[in-house]
Amino acid sequence: LGIRVGNIDGEASINNRKGKLIYFYEWVVKATWTGTNKMGIKYKGTVEIPNLSDENDMDDLDICVTFCKDQPSTPLTDLMRKEGVKKIRMALGNYVKHLKTEFSQGMILPTEKAFNKQNQEAQAKAKLDKTQIGSSTTRNPPNTGVKIPTVSLTMKDTFLTSPEELYRVFLNQEMVQAFTHLAAFVDGCSGGKFRLLEGNVYGQFIPDQKIVMKWRFSSWPDGHAATVVLNFVNQGSETELILEARGVPSNEEERMKEGWQQRYYFDAIKQTFGYGARLC
């Protein structure tokens, strides 16, 4: 099965209201689909989405799939209405995320005060999801006043984008919120602070030509932070990201690797912005 967009009508806009970005979009999308059965016979039909807007969740979208009436019935139509519609919803969800990211460039972003208020309201409405990093308790771990054993680690991954674009992903607040799916405060200037993942990860950017961060989980002993260095290596059409971390508590090494690679950073960035590396 294949899908090709034929026409898109509508508009999109963004407003900044007291440090909060308000998005508006409303689109009518028309496309065609084609498929070939086991006998090699080709079929075609249409797809129409009349209500792609900020007022509707992806699960509430009306996605109308039909096939040309001058063709005999085919199981491909049912396949398109089931599996094809799932793929369409996923593609539209990624499009909306990208739309918001592009629209936010150059806008006045929320202040740290606004983020803290938003974070407090979110915590009052619901408990932290079990898959989020760190503990949901608001108490800080006691400061034992003793040194803790630490390790250093190195991680590498490849992204299908330029070093400049990948660099911007980590310093732009709206892009960070896009791939973490949570409110964040990010001051990308040298010496600026960041706080993300419901406040469970926070630190400060250190002046450098690379991205150098003082980085910690909120569950770590008071005053202890790891130094995380992100190096962006140009590989032609791709960028190799090399992470070097020092001062990671020895009992937190695997947790930190999993958080960076799978849960909240590398894989999430690839999925959100389409930076997945080529397989060949």
C-alpha cells in the first residue's frame, strides 16, 4: 500500500500569551492510496481527513477511506481502513509536532517562573508516571557529607541531520519539550539553567564550544552532579553524537545509559524529528 497527499487546505498560527505559546491549526487533507494484490492487480482509492485541528485529538480524527467505484471489491480496502489508518494517524501526529516546533522558532518562550507554575499544576492533577526518571517524592535525599563512588561512561549514536540542527535540539526549549513530551525550562545560553522531565533532571550549561552540562537526577545526593559533554561530529549527511560523562554515581550507570539512549533522549529525538540514521 502507498499513500500520496493530493491537497491540503487550511491555516495555522501561533500566539504568545503571558509566556505561554498557544497554537491554532485547522486543515482539510485529501490523498490517494494505491495497492497491489497477490495477483499483481493494482487498486486505488481516496483518503480524506476533514478535521485535522487543535480541537481534536489524533484518536478523534475522522479518516475516510474509499476505493474507486469502477473497481471490483478488494481486501486491500479493509487493510487500508485498519492498518493504513493507524499509519496515517502516526504520520499526522509527527506532522503536528514538527509544525509546533517550526512555528516556535523566534517566539518568546516561557520563563522559569511560568514553567515552575505549570509543573506544580501538573503534579497536583496527576501522579508521576512510573516510567519517568527518578522518584515522585518531593523530599531531597539527605546530604551524607561523604564522597560517593563514581564512574565515567561514553555513549555514541548517529543522527540523520547536520551538527548545527542536532546542536539546536538540546538548547531550544520548545524542541526539548517536543521530544520529552513534558514541560521544560531551558536557557541555552552559556551558564543558563535547564530543568526537564517533571523536574527530575536539572543542571546548568557550562560555557564551551561543545555542549557541556552539569547534569543530575533529583534523587542523587544533594550537591552532586555529573559533568556531561556532548560532541557533534560531522559525518557528511549524518552527525555522530558522542556523549562523555564523568562523576556518575556507580550505582546509577545503567539507569543513566538507558535514560539517554532509549527513554528520553537519543531514540526520542530520532522519532520526534525524523533523525533516524540510514540502515545502509
